[in-house]
Amino acid sequence: MDFPSHPGTGARAGDADRSPVPPANLIDPSCGGDPYSHQRRVCRRQPVCTEGAAAVPGKGAAVAQNAGDAALDGRRPVPELHLAGGAAEGSRRPDAGAEQLPPDRHQAILEATKQVAALLKRQGHDFALAGSVAVYAHGGAGSLQHDADFCIRPEDAEAVAATLEDAGLTVYAPPEDWLLKAKCLGQDVDLIFGLAHGPVSTELLGRAQELSVDSVQMPVLAPTDLLRSLLAAFSEHHCDFGAVLPIARLLREKVDWGQIRREFGDAPMPAAFLYLLERLDVIAPQGGDQ
């Protein structure tokens, strides 16, 4: 059996009955010091990586984004938070040669939602989860790709902002005067105190349902209130029936459609959407059996 030449010797296996002794620095101690054991057992010294762990994709961009948000109001950037039950992102060493996977945006939004909800619950603030994460809590199966929305009362906005800032989150007021924005775990969080049909009220929050969101209990807008907020947002400049249609299908057994009809009356955009639901047999025609 031919063996390849050993580095530094210039000899080949066929030059003698026995291969030359390999240099001492190539004899692994685990071979028992036998200079010829390389013919019976291959012992290689693994290279040692001295470089630091590879940077996590998007981490620098998230820090830069936090810094940019903080610059809007002079506050320092939000410090890096650890995901629940895990180590900091930068402390994980990827396997050698393995490609970095893109971040799981869906799970990141859920983690941010849980962190903010836990902070608000701990301080006794009244709130309710809204938006796409609320749809998820009611059984939606779509992948979350945007942000986490929370409804709070206008009079509580300042106290809620202080709670989040004390926990290290960046909170700032955007040009829109009906919400505050925050950053948590690199994800956008909207703190909404004014919906399209009016300010967030104590009655609205009182109708919220306690649901589990990725194993954390929190108040979530009731199905009728959730759908009402979506229909009220329709306008001539924003009228995406395709985005709301699957939500209406999901919640149709839980929504008080009579109340929805009475509240919106003949408003053209909601009326057109309700007519579409009738034509698709999602809901019964007005006056028919539900």
C-alpha cells in the first residue's frame, strides 16, 4: 500500500521497506509516541482557530438603527437585550464552514412582544395586544413580518414610555400624533393610543381577552374590536381588502357582525368589504341567518 510523502522528508513510501520516521512535531502524543503508528492509525493535529466568533448578520445594522432612533430625541441607544432563555447573539460561535442562517423575523417579533408585555404587566399598566400579533394570538397562521402593536390609553402614554425607558428600551415620538414607537430586540414596537375610529378607551381595553402568545399570557383585543380597527382604517388612499380578508375568515365565528354593520352603516369602504364577504359566503347577507 503506497503512502503519500511526508512533508519535510522528501521520501516516498516506495523508497524503502518502511516509511521514514515523520518529524517529531507531526507525532501526536495520543499515538503513544510510536513513530510508525501513522501506518496503522492516522493521527492529525487539528488546526486551532484563533479568530473571534463570526459577526451575526444584521447585528451591526440593528445597533446603528437604535443609535439613529436615539438621535431623534437625544437618548442613548438601547443596550443589546438577550433573547429569553438564550445567550447573547454575539456569544454564539457558528460551526466552521457553516453558512449563517437569516434571522427568524417571526420569532424575533414574538420575543419582542413578550418582553414588552412582561414589562407592562409588571408595572400594572392597562394595555391590549393589537395588529398582526393579535391575529396570531387568535389563531392566525401567517408569518409575522412587520412589528408588534399595543393599545394603551392616551393618559397612560407617558407612564408607559417611562417604564420601557427604565428597562433600557428606546422610546420616541414619531410625526404621527396617535402613537409612540419603541425598539425591543431590534424589532419595532408601536404603542397606539389613537385608533382610526377614536382614542383607545378603558372600555376597549376592558373587552380584551387573556390569551397565550408564545406561552406568555397577555390581554389581546377582542375579535370584534380587532376587526373594527382594521375596517375603520380603510380609506381611498389605503384600501387593501386582500390583507384583511383572511383575518375576517379566521375570526368570522367570533365577530359580532351585526354590531359591525350598525357601527359603520353605509360608510363606503367598510360596506364594500362586507359585501365582498357576503359574496364569498364568509358571512350571511344582511338580514339573513348568521
